[in-house]
Amino acid sequence: MTNYVTAELPEWAENGVLVWSAFGALAVVSLGLFFWERRLAAWPQDDGVRPVPLGRIAAGGHSMNPPTVSARARGREAELERIGTLVRGPGGGMVVVCGAGGMGKTTLAAEAAARARAEGRVVVWIRWRDDPAQLGQDLAQAAHILGLPEDRLEEARTGRVSLVDAVWEHLATVKGWVIVVDNVDTPTRIGPGSGPPAAYRGWLRPHGAGVLLVTSRDTSPQTWGPDTDLIHLQPLADNAGGAALLDAAPHAGTEAEAEALAVRLGGLPLALNAAGTYLSVSTSRHRTFSAYQYALEAEFADLLGAEHPGAAADPAVARRVVRHTWDLSLDQLHQDGYTLARPVLQLLALLEPAPVPRTLMTPELVTEATGLPATAASVDAALAGLHQYGLIHTPGADGPGDGVPPVNQLQLHPLVREVTAHTLTRPEPTDTWLAAIDEHLARAVEATTSMPGRTGWPTARLLALHLRSHLDRRAQRGLTTAVGTLDRLADALNNAGAAPEELLLRRHVLDAETRLLGPDHPDTFSSRNNLANALDRLGEYQQAADLHRQNVADRERILGPDHPGTLSSRNNLANALSELGEYQQAADISRQNVADRERVLGPDHPGTLSSRNNLAATLSELGEYQQAADISRQNVADTERLYGPDHPHTLGSRNNLAATLNSLGEHQQAADLHRQNLTDRERILGPDHPDTFSSRNNLANALHDLGEHQQSAELHQRNLTDRERILGPDHPDTLTTRNNLANARARLAEVGRRRRWWQLPRRG
């Protein structure tokens, strides 16, 4: 080294051996460090590659380290274990965590990445920026971190080999890595080239020796191909959602209060995070789970649907705001040519938070509501796009069975629906849109109730929940028409044995007519009668009796004692009293009603036959079996003559006759009739209709009396399972079946003990 001031060499520099030795040592150390660094990058351990210092994982000026995990990914243990099993497994693969915006895909990926890193894997995090070239650079850098040689990269730069192939050929040879590609919401633009991701010739492939973890809103298996493990995220369970809220705001309330708020937020992780963050800030107006939930009713748009000034320009900001996270998907669908996706989602958001029959979403509805041209194909495409991006789902529907297909359904997550409805421009387009929805709801009810047999019953169940708002909106303009729509559907639900759905409509109609027509209007009487009958079918016998008693008094006062409506109320009161065990009072009313209906309506009127059938059933309960059998036998003949052998009235009369014959000791004849009735009811009403359950119960009882205890117990067991599923565990019919099953099993056990006793060897 020269001293440029004195132009003389320093003293130590005059020793040539020392100088050259020093330079030699420096050169050796430098070369050693260079080769050691290269060896570190490519040196496999027993289970993979050596960890790379965090500072080295960067490319193009942006970090390639995974985001910090700030809180546990609650309720995702099963998904994390699936990813962990793949990470720890002997091979590699590709896993796609998918779902609608706000489901916590990135949070889950970050947790999986943290666990993989803690186990010694090299983790590289890449954020998809809608730029295939940038993704290629990032994956090339990841491969370089994992030991891809410079000369191989140089070959790719000069075009001698394909860069994507060079990257994946190397990744196929190196174990112990996890590469995350986050937010791939436009997988068709991944590249290189225009091939689909499922072809596995682009930047995303399942062929590495490590794990490629992708997050995306695209949930379609067709997008990702057969060799990808697809993890479709759903909303969090109630307890997991409550735990997530308590993680963020541990002092905001109890577990039960946190869980109740989680239910209100639909288990959506993004909404839970927003609420928890809000509650954790000491200056927030609402500081408890209960207060926040209460405030949502009045301040929903401010607390969850608020605008964010940076959301329109920055997708990263939009992903963190509940309202905007779904706009990203809708914008993408629009750019991809699904121009009806947004208006179709908005139409669905204006319906109730319940499954919607697919048949309601017609091109005519879309056009009449929005003014946009629509065809069956374009509506299908819009729904397919919304489903692909997780904005709607299609829950399974059980048809009535026996060849009746299930109904296709559409359903929004409750927060997607609520936020979308809040962000519609008001008063337009919603006034126009709601008018179109109401018109098409009425058409759907007309079409459904006109279907033959049981064909329309599944659709009727779905439509029921959307008709209450229909009545509220139309009541002021045309109450009679709107009530007629609800009554037609409620009648179909009655035929279907769908008492809970029927009850919703009957109660809503009665409330509207009492408010708008008054309590003494004949239409109000009819609606009160219908509501009482629905309560009776649900086992609410006391409520039913009270309403019928009120109706009898009011109809006698307003309409007179011989009016058909009065006679109908009196008949129904007798039924309810019989269900309550008031058999003598019920029999007295029924006997008088038979005489009055024969006199006023004639002996063959449906009302007369109904009263006669009910009298026979009550007499049987009083032990007057022969008289009951005589009336029932005549009623069976009359109903078959007037309505045919398959009419519900005929089946009901035959059921009562068989039950009375069993009480008279004619067990075989009773069993034969019940078996015939069960077969007919299963064929006509379906296996899950309450009347079918009644026939199966009665056949089991007759078999029990015939000594066929094993068959009896099996029928009661099936009936108990079905009644618990359809009617609920506390319905009176369910309790009766449970008691009958216990008796059948006890009798079966007793017979078994006796048989074993008779088979004991005699002692001499």
C-alpha cells in the first residue's frame, strides 16, 4: 500500500514474503467463503435443504418471507393438519386453499408456513401481483435459494432452456421446502403462455419434491386439476368464531357473548377480525361483544360495510375491508365476461337469508329488475362464476324421494347478503328490483302449486321463507292477492306435511289480516282457523284449542251457528280437545257437528265425512269400539266412492278403521289394513310425511298385538329415527313412538327370557 503523501512505502510493505502471504491467505478465505455459501444453498440434509437466512429471501426489492402470525388460526386444525401431513410426507405436491373473500385463506397459509419453518423447512412467500413475468422471477429466485445453479439460470436467460422447466426440474430434486403463492385470484393468467393451470405446464405445478401452497378465491376443481389437494374453506364454527373474538378482545365479554356475536357475523374470519380489532381499541364507542352486536342493527354499514379511501386503488387494502373484499371478485368476474354476476348477486341479496330455488332466478326476472339483457345461458354463466369464486354455494336438497329429484338451491353467506343489500343504491334500483322479485315469487308459487303429486313440495318449502316479506311489501297495494299467494303455498305445505314452514305463513297472514281487516272479518276467522290447525299438527294442542274456541265463539256471533265456517271451527275444536285427552267433550261436540253438517251440507259433503271420521276416532278413544268401527267402515266406503282409493280422506278413514279393528281384537285384519295403508301413503305422500309415520306406528302396534315383537320393534325404531329428524325430539308423536319402542323391546326381552326358561334341562 502506498503513502501518497510521502510517496514512500510503509515499513511493513518492504517485507515481500509477508505481503504475498497475506494476499494469499485473503484469496483462500474468499474462495472458501464463496464455495461454502454455494454449498449451503444446495446442501441437502437428511430431510431436505439447509435453512436459508431470512435476509437472503428477497427478490426484486420485496420480501419473500412469510407474514408474521399475529393470532391463532382458530377452527382450522383439520385444514392445517392436511397441509402439515403433506409437508412432512415423503413426497411433495400442490395444495390450494380456496374460498370466498374474507374466509382467512392467507391467515391459514401463514400459520401453515410458520409451522413448516419451525420444523426446519425453507419457506418462501410469493404474492401474486397479476403479473406472470414477476411470478416467474420470484419462483426462479426461490429455486435459486434452494440451490438452482447460476449456469442453469444463465441458460434460461439466453433461451437455451425454458425457465419454467428449469425451475421445476430443480424443485423436483430438492426436498424440505414450502413455497406459498398467495392471492392467485386470476389463475387463468398465471402463464407462461395461455394454457390452463390444470395442464400443469405453467408456473404452478404439483410435481415438486416440496409443497407448493396456493391461496385463491377460485374454488373450481376444473381450474386446478386432479393432482391438486383442494382445501375449500367454510365459515368458522360458532365456538371457533367465539374463540377468535376472545383472542382479539379478551375483556369484551363472556364466551357465550363472543359466540353469539360470531353467529351474528356468520363465522366469517374477516368480519370477526374487524369486530375484534374494533373492540380492542380503548377509544371505541362499543367495548363489549353484546354492545357491538346490538349496534350492528343500527350501524351495520359503519361497523362492517364502511368505505375505505384506499380500497378502490389498492387491492391489498380492499382485502382487509369487509365490504370491499367481495368487490374484488365481482370486478374480476366482470372483466372475465360475466357481466350479470354482480346484478344476479344483488338480486339474491334482496331475498331472505335462506336458500333460494334455482328456478326463481330466471332471465325474465333479471331483465325486468335490472333492465339488462339476459338469456338462460348468461344467467347460468353468472351463477357459475359466483359459485366458482365462493360468493354463492349450492347446499344439497333432499327431494321427496321415489323418483322426485332434489331441488337446486342457491344461498349467500349471510354477511355477503347483508353487505350487498346495504350497498345497493337507494331508492333505486331496489324499488324496481323488489317489484320484479315480488311478481316472480307469485309466479313461482303458482307454478309450484300446480305441479302434480309431490313434485312441487321441495320447492314449496324453499319458497315459504321468502313469502313473508312478499306479503309485507304487497299488503298495502293488494292484500287479497298477496294473501291468496301465501295461502296457496301454505295449503301445499300442509299437503306435504311441512308444518313448520306452513306455520310461518299462517301466522304472518293472520297478523296482516288482523291488522288491516280487523279481528272480526271473515277472512281473519279463516286465517285463525288455518293457524290453529297448523299448531295442532305441530303438537301444540292447547294453543290450537284456544284459537279454535275463540273462533267458534266469534263465528257464532258474527256468522251464526249454522254457517259452514262455524261448523268447521267446531269440528276442529273437537279434534284439539281429543288430542288433549278431553274425549267425552270432544265426542259430544263431534256428534252434534255430524248432525248439523248432514242437515246443512248433506251426508256426502267433505266436511260431513270429516266430522264423521273424527267422531269415530274419539269414540274409539272412549272404548266404544264397535260403534267406532261401524262409523269408520261406512266412512271408508263413502270416501272411496266420492274421492277414490288414493285420496288422503280415504287413507285417513281406512287408518281409523284399522286402529278400531285392532282394539276389537281383530289384529290380523287390522295389520293387513295398516300394511296396505302404509304402502299407499309411502307411494302417495312419501316416506317422510307425518301421515306415513302414523301408519307405520299403527302397523307396528298391530304386529305387537299379533306377537310379532321383532318386526314391531324394528318399525318403531325406524319411526323414532324419522320422527326425531322430521318432527323433532319433543313432538308428542315422537314421544309416543319412543314409548311404543320401549314397550316392544321390553316385550321382546320378556319373550326371550320365557323361551330360554322353557329350554332349561330338567333335573332328575
